[in-house]
Amino acid sequence: MVQPPERPSPTGREPETADALIRALEVATSGILVADATRPERPILYVNRTFERLFAADRAELLGRPSATIAAETAGSEVRAALGGALTDSVEYCGAFSARRLDGSTFSAEIRVTPAHDGAGRLVEWIAVVDDVTEREEARDRVEVAEARFRGLVENIPAVAYVADWDEQGTLQYVSPQIERLLGYPAEDFLADQELWYRCIHPDDRERVRAQEREAWATGEPFDLEFRMLHRDGRELWVWDKEGIVMGGGDGPRFSQGVLIDVTPVRETRSELADERYRAQRYLDIAGAIIVVLDADGHITLLNRAGHELLGRPDGAMVGRDWFDTVVPEADRTAAREHFERVLHDEADHGVHESAVLTDDGEQRVIAWRNTVLRDPGGRPTAMMSSGVDLTERRAAEEQIAFLAYHDSLTGLPNRALLQEHLELALARARRAGNAIALLYLDLDGFKLVNDSLGHAAGDELLCHVTMRLQERRRGMDLLARQGGDEFLLLLGDLDRGEAEATARRVAESLLHSLNKPFTISGAEFHIGASIGISLFPRDAADADELLRHADASMYDAKAAGRNGVTVYTGDPHEPLERLSMTSRLRKALTRGEFALHWQPVVDPADGTLHKLEALIRWEDPFRGLVMPDEFIAFAEETGFIDRIGDWVLAGVGDQVAAWRRDGLVVPRVAVNVSPRQLRRPDFGRRLLQAIGERGLAGLLTVEITESAAMADPMRTDPVLQELFAAGVEIAIDDFGAGYSSLSRLRTMPVQVLKIDRSFLRGVPEDPEPTAIVTAVIELSSALGMEAVAEGVEHEHQRAFLVQRGCPLAQGFLLGEPVPAEALRPLLAAAGTPRP
């Protein structure tokens, strides 16, 4: 476009230069307007094509018009005022405004108005440059909206967001406001003081965090870590810092951005759950029961430590394995799987059942199981949880106890109870068949010498050797039994009546002959003989009791005749001289005060604390010295003299307890032995309670009765025991295990103490059988709420075994020998002194 010829060039330059400049202005992307500054109305001298397009105006219409009119038509009042001020002051003006085109439409514009001066410095022109910034403003608006939306999102999530430069220090450029709620400092503090971030990290975690950051920066890997931070008020909290890397076009990482999340509640919950799991596992592991969970296919999903230990497997080794293929004996597997399926689908009883399992070394253990079916929310069975108790030792102990109920624990021979049963059967057969039977009563001669010189252990060994020799000489159909002590019984059945005595004599002589060879015990060689009495049915007796009495009487006849001989019952109504002599000597001993009480302490085997005393009778015979009760109590029981001895013992206990109390000594509970004959007396309970009241023994007395006496004739003994129990007398079963006990009957009796027979302790803990029996009796006592007392503790290893098995009380030579009352004073004085 050519300027009008009558107007000078708007640039004030030579025509050639001006033309070149105008051509450049015409192709400019900004709208350009040139106004004459020398005239008051500032008329428009020039507009380029872009200006025409921006304002939808024709150049011809604009040239010559006052510039103020164009401003009035295209700009708002504020812009016009600001522009007017700049023109008045002849200064440059820059601004942005919403421009109106001449057709009425609008656009976003930016304007720069610059004054132009001539060579003399006079203002000659105003040059206005206008740009359409509509798209840029819209884009900026969109960015601002997006940024506002993003900021609102970031600053309202329950986490701290941050942006950091990609440098080794990780310089923070932005931290969201949530940081103040998390750590107590406003976000701007972290931007102003970059080290504040690290000061808020727990001192114990600070170096770990820095090392992880350095590694992330060096490798370009994202940062992801849990660590502790400190709130402004000192509180400790756990955070999870997860950071991502924003990459440049091809220049590597530009910056990093991440989130910081407070995971303290999560960790606390996780810790609580872990504690719960730990406690649950501990409960499972310390439980005595085996706990196993099988899925629907019979695979192990859980087995506690007790189960792994029972099976001999390391912890966790059984999980995932098939229970039936792994631990069930092959012969039982099919039946066991079928039972499992029936229980799982409610087709079988869920009650307790017993089954065998195989340990890793091939041993079978008997387990009592109780099952619980586990179901999903829909009620479908998914697994079965079973708790089991190992009954192997208990079953073995029960079998052993059952065996011992009819057998002697030392020799293994049938005892009096089993002989009684066989004797009744033999009598019934003999009556039906018209045959005879013979009962041989054998008592060893000189056995006391072995016990006195070599001790009880040697005596027991001798009895076992004697048993083997006697067994070799009996007929296969005969029954050899141990009556007790050094006495044996041999039952010969199905004898011809005419030959019965001769046969019995031959057998008796054969038994004596078997003992002729000397015995060697503990390096000493000596001879042992025997006195044998014989009684025959039906010639000498009509029933079992009479047959036993007559065989016993014949045995005493044999002893009176010079010992080591055989005597057949003759029917002599007179007692043997020795028995008459014993009766007289016992009566004199009571009159002359030859009986004495010795006292044996009953203590806690763990620390020796005194709990009880047992009063034991001794006979201070002027001719024989100190005589033990096993040499005269049985005779006293048989003759009835035991009642007078029992009264004397009770009176002696009362007198001695009173004497100790007068001296200021604290006396523990005292145990006295009561014979079966005393217990059978209908007035025994009344007389005993009367004596207790008179002598001040209320609440202090323990009555010990033998196992056989406790079990026999409950119609007579139970009322007596109940009467004593109600009056505060403690009831103890003495020599438990040596006789016959019914466990069901034991549960119903008012018994508080079980005293384990000393014979069981001799093989403990080397011999597994007595070890199992002693363990079973201790556990049985505990299960029945009774107190176990082990008798005959003579060695340290026995005491240690009892402590390990949890036996509460014990007595024996190792823990305290029976001593006279005067010798017991220091022990009572020490027991009554409070411990420091």
C-alpha cells in the first residue's frame, strides 16, 4: 500500500528506506498504528494489515481519524484513562485489555504505545503495537484452572506432596500444607530452611534416609522408604516416603515429586496384629495339647510346636503335607480318611476318639482327639481343627497299674488278690470234679539277716533270685504268688484227693531243694532256707480263707519245728508256740513302755521345706534291740493286738505334739498309720475323733491307710472315712500302687493324699516302667486334686527326677531319716523361723 502523496512518510525517512520499512510492517504479525503527535487530535497516519484484521476495520476509514475516537470505540474507560495519562506525559504505555472490534466482537489484546522523536528531540509520532493474545490467555486460564484443581486435590488428600529439584541435595521447591498437620511446621519453613526436613527425621533413622536418597540420586531409581519422624511437640511417628522421577525430553531427570504418608496407625495396627499372632502362636506352642488344622483334602495347614515335637519334626516341616500319608499308620489310613470325611460332613460324631500316629522314628503314639469343623460364611466345611492329647504314657501306666493290681511290683509274680481269684476258681473246679487242691505257704528263713546286713536293695535282689528258682520248680499249671515281704504262696490245682498230700510234699521238697545252692548278693555268699506250710482242700479247709489260715498256721509249725522244713496242717487247735510267745511279748512291751515313736520329715523335694511328719512305731526289745514294725505289725493285726498299739500311737502323738507346742515350736501336720483291722471297726471313727479332741490334734492329723484297706469293703470303710474327712482329718492312701485300686472308686473317696510305694522309686529314672508309673501317679494325683508323696527317696537322682516331674512332697533317707523326737527339735525350730 502506498501512502498518500501529500503526507510525509510516517517514519520520517527517505522514500526508499520508508518503502522498505513499510513493506516489513505490512507482514508483521502484530497490529501497528502510527499517529501524528504534532497535532492535538493525533490523527492516524498509518495502520498495517494486521491492525485492519484485528479490529475488523478498513484502512481507508481509519487514516486521518483522531486516534482518540478509535480508542473510544475499541477500549474500555480504564484503559483509555491510563492511555491518556501516558500520552499527556509523553511516556510509554503497556497494558492488556479486552478489545472491541468495530463489528462489535471482542478479543484479548496487549498494547504497547511508544513515543517517537525526531533528530531535534521533538515528539513527532506515537506508535502503537497491538497483539491478539486471546489464545494465550485462554491457555493460561486453562492452566490456572488445572493448577487450581490439581492444587486443591493435592492439598486435600491425607498425605503431604512435595516437589524437589533433581540435585544431590534434593532441594525442595514445593511442600503441600498438610506438612503442618503432620509435623507442626508450616510448608514455607521447609522451603526457607532445607535442613529442617532432616532435623524432623528421627536421629536413629536419619543416616539411613540420607543414604537411601544418595543411592536414588546416583542410580536414578525412585525413592521408597518407611522411617520415623518427629513432630514439633516431640511425638514420634512413622511415615512412608514414596518418590517418583519426572524425566525431561531427552536430558534425563528434571525433578522429583513424591508423597509422604503417615503410616503410624497402620504400623500400630500391624504391630497389634503381629502381637496377637505371636500371642496366639505362643498359646498354641505352649499348650500341652496338639493342635492341627487340616484342609478339606487332609493337608496340614497348621500344626503347633507340641505337634511337631511329638512327631519328631522341625517346626513348620509338616505344613502342606498330607496328614494321613505322613503320620497315620498304613493299616489305619483308609479308616482314618473315611472317619475324617464323615466328621467333616457331619456324618459322624464329633466326640473324643483315639487313634495312633507315627513319629519320625517309627514309634506309634496313642492320641485322644477332639474335632471342630471350620466353615466358610456360606456354611460349607473348609477345614477341621483337632486338639489332641498324647495318652501313650497314660495308657502304658494304666496297663501297668492294672498289672500291678494283680502282680507284685518287685518280682512280677501274681499278688494275693490274683491268687485269691485263682483259688476261688480252683475250689469251684475241685468241687465239681471231686478233686483236691493244695496251698503251700512259704516263708524264707534268714531273710532278715540279709536286709539288716546288706540293706533293702540287697534284700530285693535276693527275693528276685529266689523267685526265679521257685518258678523253675513249679508245675506249669500251678500259680506262684508273692504274699508280701519274704512270703510266697503256691497253688496246686486239680489234684487227686488220694495223692494230694504226697504231691504237695514232693513239690514243697523240690522248692526247698531249689534253695540249697548258695546265693551271691553284693559280693557276699550265703544260704537261705524256707519254712513251708501245706493245707489241703477239702480235707483241711472248706473255703479259701480257711485254706489260707491253715497254710499260714502250718508254716509257723514248720518254723517252730526247726525251720527249713515242710509241715502239713494237722488240725491242732493250739497256736504255734512262737505265735503264743509273740503275743505275750507284745503285751509286755506295751506294759513296760518298750514302744517308741520315731519321726520322719515329709518335705518339698525341691528345697527341703518341711511340710509334714510321719509318726512311725519302733519296738525297743531288751533282747533283740530296735525292732522294725514289719516284724510285728502283721502279727498284731492278725491277733487283734493292733487296736491297743493304735491307741498307744495316737496317745503318743498327742503327748509329743503338746510337748513341742509348750516349747514354742510350730508343729506341722502329723501322719499316723491305721491298720485295716482298725478301719473295719464300726466305732473306730468315733473313738479316733474323741482322742483327737482330747489331745488337741484337730486339723493336724493325717490318717494313712493301705491301698487294699481303702478299696476293700466300702460299705464299712466309706462311712468311717467320710466321718473323719468331715472332722478335718486328712486321708492318705499309703503304698499306692503296691495293692489294688479302682480308679473310679478312688474318685469317690475323700482321699487327699496318694503316697507312691517305695518299690517304684528304686528303678527311677533308669527303668522306663517304674518311671512311667511314678509319672502317671503324680499326674493322676494332680488330676484328681490330690497331693502326691513319694516314699523311699534314697538317692539324689531320684529327688531330681521328682522335682522335674513336679511331685510336691517326698520322704526317705536322703531327705531325712526317722529319728526320735528330741533329734527333731532343730528341724522344727528352723521350720518355724521366718525366712529372710
